[in-house]
Amino acid sequence: MQPAAPVSVNHEYMTKRYHILVVEDNAGDFILIEQMLLEIRDFQKEIVHVTTLGGAIDFMEQQRCDVILLDLSLPDSYGIDSFHRLSKLFPQTPVIIMSGLNDTRFANEAVKQGAQEYLVKGEFEERLLAKSISYSIERKASMEMLRENQETYRLLFENNPIPMYIRAKDSLKIVGVNQSAIDHFGYSEEEFLSKLVTDLHPPDEREALMAVINNWDGSDSAPTTYRHVCKDGSEVYVECRVREMFFKGNPGILVLADDITDKRRVQEEVNIQANILKNVRDTIFVANRRGEITYWNEGAEQTFGYSVEEMSEKSYDVLYPEIDKHLVRQEIQEIISGKRIQWESKLITRAGKIIWSDNKASLLHDENGKVTGYIRVCKDITMSKRFGETQKETVAMLNSIFNTVDQGILLLDPTGRIKAFNFTANKQCIQLLGSELSENNNFTEYLLDDMRNTWLGQFNRARSGEQVHDELVFRFRPGAEFWFGMSFSPVSDDASNVIGVCVSMIDITERKRTDEQFKSQFIEIENNNRELDKLVKVLSHDLRAPLNSVSGLISLAREEKNPLEFGNYLNMMEKSLRKLEAFTNDMIASLKNRGAVVLGELKPHDLVDEIVDELRFAADASGIRFENLIPEDCIALSDPARLRIIFSNLISNAIRYHDPEKTDKFVRVSCDKTALSVSFSVEDNGLGISEEHQPHIFETYYTVGNVAGSSGLGLSNVRDAVQKLRGKIELKSKQGQGSVFTIILPIN
């Protein structure tokens, strides 16, 4: 029999459209099947008919169909073997077997081996056929999806980086394990499959584990932390999550055992550090590269008064006084670049209190080593700063007194050995004996034999607790007598025990010697009196005008009835008093300028900062930008009082003669240092000084223009101070553009 050509029938009136392949060699049976298919209204259909298994295979290789209706009695194949061949070649296409055999056992076997349906010819009609076709297509699609899902789940299970194992639902036996669990816990697959779930837990944890297993209701549980025992005996912390699943056709429980040992250790360390940071009383905060705060501890809250919420993601420049806020950006850049690690600064609390802070910064990096921010620790050192400054001032004052007084001072222990001495005492010893004092030598070694008993008598009185004052004549070398005013003062400890004697020796030989020396002193006093007379005349002249002005204003104000005019009089009096005050201050500075030069180490940068702080809020200083460009580490050896006179007068003059028409008014102080000298410049963009005035501005009482508060003494005092310091002062100025005063001082 020749196979019939495939026959196609198109029906366009249903929404679903199935391609149906009918494999049937009996023409009568095909006609009955086709008639049934045509009667079906549930879906559209395209029917293809072949009579042999080979014809069916050829058709399927060229184009696929949605379902195959297969007769098992074909010319080229017989029985269940026809189904096996088609199913093997085209496993995704559902097959409905049609046979004349009404054998339930055979039908069940066919379905068990993969057939979607088994229909007995002559015992079904179109409704059953339609239902079988629809169900077969849908069931096959579902089975295929299930197969794909199972394959996906298998791959996810086997290749998942999280350790997983499966136990039977009705027992504790482990029935499956992935490679990650094998690698992580050290057991082989065979060793895992020979264990119970409880074998993975330490003995002290198994009872609690069984309670959880017995009470589990099958719902997805929250992660629970357990310990798992590895093959080498070590224990790790795991976070377990469980859920039901089918494994190899049997119900089981999937356990995801994620190792959190390192995470737990890190978390514990983080918690410890967080508690430490929380309880540290110093201010600790973390800022990003822009200076925005990302962490703020309780110590910071207590010190500055800002809460975590108030400071979160805020710039920390709020902690700086208004005049220092412009320094914050540079500070951040230096911290990020590693140039600034530890420094001191003035900060301000929410309540407006200024505190001194010792700051330390440590950089934070990401995994690529890039700086993401920094930790800053601020220790309040206000009290210690004040105490230290007071202590330094006290020590400096005592050292200054100790080494600058006219008396020679010796500190002796109870045996008369020298413990300390000042410059004057050593100078006296060199002049009288030709040798220097030396610590731990007994002072009697520097006396002639006939003087020792007298000196020891007074020393022993003081050693017994008595205060002794006397004038003694000493012979340090034959034929040379010197008179000294002597004071022997006992030195006691906290228990009032005498632990030494302080000896003060002032040379009064000159006072006792000649009338000529007295006359010389008298002449010097007369000269000083004449200088004072000059100052009295100056004061009487320059004070008379403002005092007279105030006096006249007071008289007019008493008679004035108009409140507005009365207020004007008060304003005029206030201006006169300000002028008087400015003049008085200049005169005091001029008087101080007659003293001796006292050298000491100082930081010009800090001195300028102090002066700017004093003058910043003066009425004329409003809107002026101050720039202190002197390096912070610059140290000068100079007279602090005279250097203050220089900077104070130059800066105040720059303020007084500012140009009100300019929008960017500034006063800039800078420094330049060479091997032989150091120069300081005070520059402004004020009114400037015309060339005709420049040769005279350092003259006493010389003023430029009609500027309130100018007495003409300021630059005169600057000149005198520079001369005392053996320096020189230079001026560059152009009217309308500003002035630059440069002070050049020798290094030595």
C-alpha cells in the first residue's frame, strides 16, 4: 500500500489553532477521526494525515505540529515501538495513542511510558477527542516546563556558592549536598550522605535544634544562627534557612547554611568599637571628603551641644568661629592629602563657648585604596591650655625676674652647696674672682679665709629659720673691698622643714663710694625730670583741646531744650572722648617705648592674630578682610612689647585710612626671611599717602588728612620701636591705591 499524501484542512473560526498530525493507515478510521475533528468547535485546527511512521518522521523533521494522533498498527511499525520511536525523536510533542485494543493494562503502560492519552477506537466521540487533544497539549507543556524548572533548580543547587544540604522530610538523614557544602565543611559527599542533620551540630546544640525541627509548621522560617562542626573539628557559625522541596521525587527539607563566622567576628568588632566610641568622652566624628559629617559620637554631643540628627551630613565648619570658617576648606585639603595629622585649633560650641581642641585625623580608604574621608578626634584642652599658658607665663616671669634683677641670687642646700644661681650672681663672681660659679660647689670656696666665718654666721641663722638682712663688706681678693646688701631667706618644704637658703646679694659698693657718682645719678635724675616736663607740656597741650571741647558741649547741652539737638551734643562729646582715648593710648605706648629692649622667642603669626582679633570689630574695621600670611611655624627672637607696638599701630592705621569706596577692602600681613634678616610687611588697599606727606609721616605729631582719632604719634612710636630693635622701616604708597610698610629686622 502506498502512503497517502498528507491532507490539510483549514478552519478559521476559532481563536486557538492547533496543528494536528494523524498517523493512520486505515482510510475508514481516518475518515471517522477527521469527521470528529471537524465537529470540534473549541479550537481552530490544521489536520495533516500520513499513513506510515516513516511519513510521520519525515513531516516532523520538516515542520512541527502541536499533537500527534498515533495508530499502533502501521505498515512499517507495530505496537508500542511506534510510540517509543516518535517520543525519542520528538520528546516535546504530545502523543495520543489510538488503538483497537481495549486493554487497560496496555493503556496504563503506554501512559506510564510517556503517552499523553490512550483512546480505544470506536469508544470515543468528538468531545472526548477535543478534551484529550487540549489536555495533552497543555499537560505536555506543563511537564516540559516542570522538567526545565527541575533542571534549573538542580543547577542552582549544585553550583550555588552558599553551602546547602537536603534531609528527608520524615527523618533526619541527609540525602543531598552541593559542592559548596563539601568544600566548606570538609566532608566528602559519601560522608555527608552517611550523616544525620544533628551530626553537623555540636552536642550542646542538638536538643534546641530538635525542638525547632519538631515545632516547624512548614512555613518559610526566619534565618536562625547555629554552629556547625567541620571535619577538622573546628566550629563555624552558620545562618540557616529551611524550606520544603521535592528531591528525586521524594519530599525533603532544603537547608541553606551560610557561613557567617567572619561576618559575626567583624560585627562583634564593630559593636565593640561602636561601644568604645560611644563611651569615649572626647569628640569623635567621621567626615567625607567634602567635610560633611557621617558619624557623631556622644562625646561630641556633650562637648558641642549638637545632636546626631543636627550634625548628620552637615559641614563641620559650624564648629569654627565665624572668623575662622574660611580656613576649613584648606584644612580639609591638607587632611585628605595627609599633610595635617595633629594640630590645635579654636572651636565653638552651640552655646557660643570657645574651646581649645587638640585634633588628630586618620584617613579612611575604600577597597581600592582611595581616600573616602577621615576620622577626627577632638580633645578639649581648654583648661590645660589655660593652665599651661598661665604656667608658662609664671615660669617666664619668674625666670625673667630671676635673671634680670640687679641682685645676685643663690640657692644653697643646708650644707652651703650651690643648687642654682642667676646671671647677676655669676657676673659678680666673674668680676670679683675671675671665675664662674658652678653648681654643687660649696659657696665658701669662693670666699677668702677671713670672710668665711662672718658669712657662715649669717647663713646658719637663716638655716635655722630666721630671715636675715644685713650689709656686709667682702674682700674677695687682697686690697679689694666690696659692699653688698645681703638677704638670707630660709627655703621650706610643705612640712615647714628648712631644705635650703636663698641668698640675695646686691652690690651697693657704688652707692657707698663717691659723691661724684651720686652727683652723676643726680644729673641723670634731672635729665629724666626734664624729659617728664616735656611730656607734661605735650599732655597739657593735646589734652586741653578735647577737654575744652567736652566742657563747652556740656555747657550747651545743659541749656538745650530740643531733644534732637541734645542727642547731637552727646554724639559730639562721644567723638571728643574717643579722640582723647586714642591720644592717651598713643601716649602710653610712647612712654613704654623708653624702656630697655627685652628679647624673647615668639611667634609673629600668633601675635598678629591677637592684634587682629582686638581690632577686627572696631567701627572702621567693618567689611575689611584680614590676611595673616606669616607662616605658623615662624619663630622670631625679638622684643614682644615693641613688636606689638609696630604691628598694632600699622594695622590700626590701615584700618583708620581704609578706602570706603572700595568693595574688597583688605589688610595683609606677610613675612620674608633671609640668612641675615627677617622682614614683615603690612599692606592695605586704603587711601594711600601722597608723595608730599611721605617724608614727614614718621615725625612726632605729624598727621595726614583730617581723620578722626589720629594724634600723629602712632608712626612715631613705630619708628622708635624699630630703631630700638636696630632695624629699619620702608614705605611704598600711592594715593588712592594703598600702602605697604616693610619692617626689616636683623636676625641677631
